[in-house]
Amino acid sequence: MISAPTNDIEFRSVTKRYGAVTAVSDINLTVPKGAFVALLGPSGCGKTTCLRMIGGFEQPSEGEVLIAGKVANGVPAYRRPVNMVFQQYALFPHFDVEKNVAYGLKQLRPKLPVAEISRRVGEALEMVRLSGFAKRRIHEMSGGQQQRVALARALVNKPSVLLLDEPLAALDKKLRTAMQIELQTLQRDLGITFVLVTHDQEEALSMSDLVCVMSAGRIRQLATPQEVYDRPADLFVADFVGKTNRFDGTLEAGGTVRLGNGAALPVSRKDLAPGAVTVALRPEAIRLSRGTGNAATLEGTVTHRIFLGSAAEYSIAIDGLGDMLVTAERQTQNDLVAPGERVAISFDPGTAHIFPA
Ligand code: ATP
């Protein structure tokens, strides 16, 4: 008996070149069936190229792309169980919603019966909560509604994988947040694999089951959002996902890092060999106290404060070292520290990330 593949998408040593440009370099990746994966990284890192190779709009220069356990190299886009939602929704503005959603189904050969097309369009519109909008023209709809039409059009032929290329980029912040929840709900309900391309780390962390962090054509980390944030694989990931404070120093035997200003930070990395390292500290992992604390290892002066309501974000000039960003949740109404005040900072050794230089 052949069991169903548990990976919907697999990249085996995939490289993609455009002339002299290597867009994607020797990537290995597996996406489990029914997962919501975000490809996250700065502009030009190869996210869209990966998506287009899954969709069949580009072919790998080397290596294999597998879909549902089968090698898809050379298989044209329309023969893959995959559909794509583009950044500019690519809708026909003067058609109504129904015609836009039905467009792909009408191209199928042999032709589908009209009643079947109508039934499937109805189902797709229901999925994206647009039943009742079938006769509305695209240019009479809001940005969020147009986005849902684009989704319905991509879902109408029941793909097993949906590819989303920065689908929320054109929406304002409030609508984007609402659509993030909607997309996540839709994916859970349908149980199909979603691959989302985004350069917005908040979007990647909030929506997906797995985040694939990329830079310069390579994968830096593939893990759950929490793992990527709490245990970044390298300095690039620590910097790109969330905010981070970085300090260069020397890891000494006994588990302290000696910084440039002479301070010795306690860290809990007995596994690393002594030598040059970079310490990365999340702003919210740092505790602030007024004045000079005995136990504190670093002291400085507050240079700037951003009031956030339930928390405050401080810039602190650490003596002999440089600026540090600290986010402090407020415990009482009187615990805001003012610019100019002297503070001591401390943190749990386990929250410091140490990377060999
Ligand atoms: P963005 O977020 O800006 O869309 P991306 O991470 O999706 O970026 P890609 O679009 O995959 O990155 O591009 C990766 C690299 O390949 C870039 O250097 C880009 O300039 C190059 N590239 C992409 N498409 C082509 C093409 N058709 N011809 C030549 N170079 C290309």
C-alpha cells in the first residue's frame, strides 16, 4: 500500500539563476500538508522566486521541486494542484465578481457544465464571505473586498496549495490586521497548504505555523514563529525578526561575556568555546532600575522615551558601550523613567543569545 505523502512541497537542493544572478541558492525545504508557511526576508532574498517555482511560473536551474510527493520540474502551472494570489490582485475591473471568480473554470477543457461553474463560484464566494456580491463590479468594491474576490478566484478550482505573494500589501494597517485573521481562519477551515511571501515580520509571526527566514537566496531558519523569535538560529534572524540589541564581546571560561567597556555579562552558554562573540538581547528581556543597582552589570543614562500606554520604550546610552533599546511593561503608574535619569539594566542569563563571531 502506498501511503499519502505528508509533505505537500519539497525543495531538493534547488538553485535558480537568472543569467548571472543567483536568486535562490541550494535550498532544501519541506512543507507539511495543511501547514501555513511564511517565506520571510528582505527585498531580493528570493522569496518570490521560490513561490514562482512552486507555482510552475519558473523552473529550477538545478535541483527538484516536489508537489504532493511528485517531481514537478517541467510540469506547467495549469497542471499543478496549486493556485496563486498575486500582490496586485489581477482582477478584471469591469467584470462583476461572479465573472472574475468563474474565469479560470471557464478556461478548463473539456468544458464544465454551466450549473457546475455556478455552484463552485457560489461555494468559493461563501468561503470568503462574499455571497450576495456576485453581481457587484470590481471597481465598486473596497480594497478588502477585492482581496477576498482574488482569494475566491484562486480557491474556486480547489487547489491543494495556495500561494500568496504579499497579498495584504495594498491594504491599510487596520484592514490588514482584519484580513490576517480572516486568512488564518480560512486556512484552518479549508485545511489546505498556504505559502505566503512577506517581508513583514509581524505578518509572518502572527499568521503562520512555520516561518522560513531567508536572506541572499538561502534559508537561515525554518521553525515555528515562537522558536524563530525566542531561539533565532543566527544574528541575521535575531536582527530581522523582532528588535534586538547587539554587543560584541569575548566569551570567557566560566560563562561570562566581557564587553568593550569592561562589563562582564552573565550568560548561560557552557557549550560554546571561549572566544569572540556577539550578544543579542531582546528589548523586553531587559529590566530597568533607577540609579545604580548592585547586581546590575550595565549602567547608563536614558536618552529618549517613547510612551506606549501599557509599556514604554527607552533608548539608553550605556556607559562606554553605546545605545540600547529597552521595552519595559509598566507595573505601576509611577514607574516611568525620564530622559536624563541614570539607570541600571539587568536580564536573566538565559534570555541572552550568544553567537560566535
Ligand atoms: P521582493 O520582496 O522585492 O519581491 P524577493 O525576496 O521576492 O524580493 P525575488 O523576486 O525572488 O526576491 O528576487 C531574487 C533575486 O533575483 C533578486 O536579486 C532579483 O533582482 C532577481 N530576479 C528576480 N526575478 C528576475 C528575473 N526575471 N530576471 C532577472 N533577475 C531576477
